Amino acid sequence: MTYVQGFVIPVPEGNRDAYIELAKASWPAFKRLGALSTFEGWGDDIKRGETTDFYRAVKAEDGEAVVFSWVVWPDRETCENAAADMPNQPEFQNPPEEVPFAGKRMFWGGFTPIFEGD
């Protein structure tokens, strides 16, 4: 069964294009390491909740959007092996001086699917 690695990321609205370019440039490494697919979604209909919401989860600041993304792997082992090998990939050898998102407020996790509809 597949394994899903999910991410929620605060991104300054002015960095949208730079974020998209970084995501596109990173995909070849993920694919080479065994990823089956990826998805990057720019939040444009995120409601503010009374108790919690996506904005609060990443402590989004004024002028920041929330990106919801995931990578689908064939299994957890492939995901873990890829994470260990990611620093060795050429796409990550010379990271940009400034990334287009707030990495310290990003969160992620791995998920074993329990239902997949089509």
C-alpha cells in the first residue's frame, strides 16, 4: 500500500512564483528517489476557524498564504530512504540563500492510507 507524506507551509504571497519554481525544481529528485506523485496546492478558500485552522497551525502572518502539499510514495521504507538520501541529490546541494517560505513554521508528517476512493 502507498505511503503519503503531507506538508502545510506558510508562504509570503509575493513568493508564489518562486515557491512554484522551487517545487518544480525539486520534483526530479523526489521522482528519482521513488516518489509516485506530488501535489502542491495554494490556499485560496481557507476559512478562519473559531478554535483552530490552517492559518493558526502555521502561525501565518499578514500577507502569507498557506500551501497544502503531499508526496505519494510506494511505501514508508521508500519514503524514509529518500529522506536519508535527499541531501545527496544535486537539486539540494546548493540551496538558495533564501527559501521562498517560512520553514520554521512548516509542519509535515507521514500517513498510512486507510481508505482510497476513486
